Amino acid sequence: MSINRKAKHNMRKKCYSCDEKENHHEKDNNRCKGCVCNQLKRLQTQTEVDLFLFGGQVIEDVIFITFDQNNCCAFFNDPETEPGSTIVVDCQDIQAIRFEAD
């Protein structure tokens, strides 16, 4: 009887995308942490912001497009400096965000 219980316990559901244990992606989904990452998760698209990156670089007047929680990438459009271009930044590399006043 204990053999059947062990067999059932060792049978786990598989992830459809990579055939590993189903719960192995949980750590990846929770890796985008911190104040800025949390703000980007809730930020409305088309919001104009300034980005202050670690290392002192500032990216001004960019438009927020989207945030990918799977890889922590934040996507911005830069209509002033490079119209039609997209800037991709890891949210963990952003030290601060300034929301533009209307």
C-alpha cells in the first residue's frame, strides 16, 4: 500500500512549455521586485516619464509602452530624440522614475 502512495507522490504535472516540473517557473515570475518594478507593473500605458538609471544616466521624456513581468523588461518610446524607436530597460536597473506633470 505504501508503494502506491509513493508512486502517486512522485508523479507531478509537467510544464507544457519545457517539460519540467510545473511549479519551476514560480521563482522566475517573482524575480521582478522592488519599488520601480512594482510601479511599472501598474503604470498606465502612454504615461510620460523620466528614468534615472543606476550609474547616473538619465533618460528624459519617454513614453511607457509595456512591462513584461516574465523577464523584467520595461519598454518605452522616445518620440523626441528618436521618433519610432523603442528603449528596453530592465526594471531592476532603474533607480527612480519621475512622472511628468500634466
